[in-house]
Amino acid sequence: MDFNINQPVPFDAEKTQKLAYHYKEIIKLLGEDTDREGLIKTPDRVARSMQFLVHGYEQKPEEILKSAMFKEDYRQMVIVKDIDFYSLCEHHMLPFFGKAHIAYIPNHNITGLSKIARIVEVFARRLQVQERMTTQIKECIQNTLNPLGVMVILEAQHLCMQMRGIQKQHSITTTSDFTGVFQQAKTREEFMNLINKK
């Protein structure tokens, strides 16, 4: 099943039925009455919701970049910043969300700017850890466009830290990864200065 983030998600009927059965059993185990009015349709709704929240497994991010890849003799930094994302932590299946900032320096190939945001969406819509997601985005751009360098920064709030466990409400987790020319401190500094400009 191929999900397109610009189209309604086509739910798999068999998968929805199986997921709904298990969610109904979970709700019962938690001590609730699955026959009361407010919960009768909840297992089905959660089954559909979860399929949407992890529909990134059904997409190929490299193909998304290639679908709008163009030859261009441009060798300066391309930045797409403040890309909103929502993901599920694989440890507790609670949301983490925030912003992605991505830069690359082309080496004859560029891609449509919206495609950068789309690959963030693909990797976010999986069970994730922020560290892996950061590296996956970097590697996808590096391996597909073969630029002179890529840098990815993710800033996120994790509900597994805010709603449970340590319950620290205002903590932000920042991760970064980079290749090529971004290994030079001067290039990283230029990127940081540009994304911090309002």
C-alpha cells in the first residue's frame, strides 16, 4: 500500500480489523468497558489512527527526492528550516514533535524544496528515536543527491519525558548529523547563523 501525504490515507481493511481487535483487548485489560457509548468505536478509530501515524513505512524517501531532481550548477548552501514534524517514540509509543532544519550544498544535482519536507515526513511517520531519524534524513539526501555536504538538525519535545517518567515539561532535545563540507566548523557555523535568523 503506497501512502501519499497529500491524499487521504487508504486504510487496509484486514489490517484495521486485526488492529481494532487487539486495541479492544487492551482497553479491556486497562479496566474499561468497551461496550459503553464513548468506547464502542474507539478500537476502530485507534486502528486507523495508528496506520496513519506510521504510514512512512509504505513510502520510499529516495524516490521522493528523485521525482524532482534537476541538474543545476549551483554550489552554495540550500537551507529548508522550521519543518514541523510529529513522530512516535519507539520505546513508549508516545509522540515526540518539533522542527527539522536541513542544509545541503549541491554538486550538480538539486531537488524540489518541498521534497526535503516530504522526506522528513516519511521518516517521522515511523516508530522512531530522534537520533536515528536525524541520521536517516542525512543519509537519504547524501546518497540520493550526492551533494558536497548535508547537515540535519532536529529539535523536539518528547511526551515520554513530559507525561511520564521524569516529567520535565520544558526540555528540548537537539540532535545533529552532517557530511562532507559540513565537517568544517566554518560551514557549520554559517548554517547555524542562517537558521537562527528570524
